[in-house]
Amino acid sequence: MNKRRILTMEQIRELDRELEALIGNTGVGVPGLAVVIYKNGEQVYEKFLGRRYIDSVKPQFDLPITKDSRFRVASVSKQFTALTILQLAEAGKLSLDEDICEYLGFNLRHPRYPEQPITIRMLLSHMSSLCDGGIYSIPPEEDIIEFFMPEGLYYRGGEHFSAIGRPGTYFHYCNLNYGLLGTIIEVVTGVRFDIYQRTHILKELDIFGSYNIGDFDTEDMKKLGTIYQKQKEGKWDENGPWYPQIDDYRGIVQPEHIVRICNPDQRQNDDFYNIAGYVPGTNGTVFSPQGGLRISAQELTNLLDMYLHGGVYQGNRIVTETMLEEMFSCQWYYDRQCFNGDTCGGTLETYGLGVYHMLSNSTSRPVSDRCIDLAGHTGEAYGLLSAIMMFPGTGNGFLYIMNGEAIDEEDIRAKGIYSGNYRWEERMMTAIIRNAF
């Protein structure tokens, strides 16, 4: 297949040029990137630039980003957790509108609304009234109930309950929702989250990535990319070296029974833990269902391909069209009149079941000068920025990964010029959309 036949040579040259301009060591430059574009249901373009591993002392040991370089893709991971929940719902193993207490085995209610059940649908759509607080991933020996009971080790004055809004009425983006979903998947299947994902949704999509670094052999570890920022211990210097923030394993195979528990806002608590004695169904946050999938751009195209073909991948149905439509239907729209949610600075004004829409008439718009609506999910953590997006009702879509930030996200230069998205995201989406669509 000639992957470039739908784009003109002029479009390709300009897109190449704009993507190459994103690579840099200061400002909104990034150390490396990967881009794949689909049109009419087929791949028409791919580009891999920059470095997946940086040796600041011996640059000759730097490694390039390739199509099979895997990165921890942050919240793009949520789609795979959501798809597993939808598959289990289709199989009759759970109900999206069931009280989550029925699965968790303990009573989980917002203290202000004890009569209001929290459902699986609310977790998927961030309408649960729950919050991340400072920590949302905890060690394997701890039970997830510790977040929600007043005497719990991680209750912290109830910081995991939103101060605004009844469950089902108010949007508050919360990674802990997906930790609960991971726990529910374990309860329903009896299988550890990372193992179930690897042997079901990931396997069905021919994806050999994982939520568990211990699954990777020597060849896999060679492909693993590191995520960078120009900061160390919170001190930024864009003219200084790139510092690894996560997955700096340098090709060394990791023990399969050891996981690293991380929380982006409290790095001082990062540590390695033994999961040999972990009991499935007690604490799915161990495997970061919200953001911990290590996957390559090449593998991510399989998810995009499935979306663009109505839930079918390589002739195999992964999810029914009806359930896929439900996944992409908006469960929440931001209402400026009644303030029914937190838009995260204007990046989120809708949300479905593990995905959301970027609307051209909203503050999340992907480009400044065209009426383009997208649906999918972005990711942002530790310096990585990623996305998988499709144009609803078409066979068109794209994905990208950028593996580092030279300046603080609070720097004015990092702020979007025409949207609530980061400037890195604006530049990437503008380059893709203007030149390929």
C-alpha cells in the first residue's frame, strides 16, 4: 500500500517541515515526536523525529524515535480501560448504570449526598463527584477503600470528594475514577488488571504494550522511550539538559513482580513495590488504568483503525457499533449558564465514556481558522503529550506522541494562543489538520 497516495507531495513537504520545526531544546520545542495520519480509513502518512533516549553526557548514545518506540501515553490509556468495561457490559458481566458498591464490596457515597448512588457510567464520564487529591495511585498492600473512609490512610480530610456538585450532575476530571474502574474489572473477571488488559483488549488489537514494565523482555526494553523535562526537583532551566522524568530504564529488563507507584503531583512518594501477593479486586490503582499503558505509535494505529471501521479490527469485532456510539456520545456538555463542571482551563467542554469531543465553537477547538470537530482523547503527564483523534462520521483521524517539555506548563509560552489547550498541542494539531485535511 502506498501510504502517501492521498496526500500531495506539496502537502507532505509542508507537513514534514512543520513537524521538524517542533523539535527543539528550548521554548515549546520537544525532544522527539511520532505522528500517524489516516484518511478514508487507511494510513496515508507517518513521521518519527527526534530522540526516545537522551544521554546528556555522551550524545553518541542517544536513540531515535521509531514507529515501534513505546511510551507511557498518559490519559490516552483511559480508552483501553473504557473499552474493557464496555466489553464486559456487552457480555452481561456488569451494568453501566449499576451502583459501584455492588462491585467494590463497600459503601462508596459522597458524604454530602449519601442517598445518591455512584455508577460505572459516572466513573467513565467523570460525573462521579470524586477528585484526585494529591495522590490517586497507592501501594499494592493498601485497599482502595483507604481513599474514601474517614479513618482511611488516604482520606486526607475528604479531599477525594468534590466540593461542588451532586454525583451525575457535575463534571470533575478525576484519574481516581479509572483506578476504581480497574478495580471493578478485577472484581468482575477475577484477574489482575494488567494481565486482563494484556490478554483481552490489547491482544485483540494486536498490541503488545503493557501497563506493567515487568512484561517486557530485552527487545521490548530497547524500544521503551523515556519522557523528559528541563527540570529537576521542580527547578526549571530550558537552557539546561533534559532530565528523565519516568521510564529511564536504559534497556534493563525489570522484575515481573515489581511495579513503580507514581503520582505526578507528589513525586517524592514514587517508589517500587512487590505485587507477588497482590489480591485482584482490592486496588486497581497499582497499574495506573488512567494513564500507565506503554504503547507505540504503530500499535496505537490499531485502536484508531478500529474506531474508523465501526468497532471492527482486521475483520474481528472488538465492540458493537451500538456500544461504540454510546462510548462517543456526550454524557456531559459544559453549560456556561449553570456552571456544571470544571473545564480544566478550557480543554474539556464535553465528555463521553473514556473519550471527549473537541468542538470548533468551544475553547477546546483544535485549530483557529477552520470548523473542525474531533473526538478521542489526549494525554499529558511527566512531560509527555499525546492524542488519538478522529473526525466523527468520516474515515479520517490521526495520532501523535511528544516526549518532553523544555518549559514549565505554567510558563506563558506554554499556554494556548487560540484555545485552552497547551501551545505544544495547538502547534501539532494545526500542522496535521492544515496540511492533511
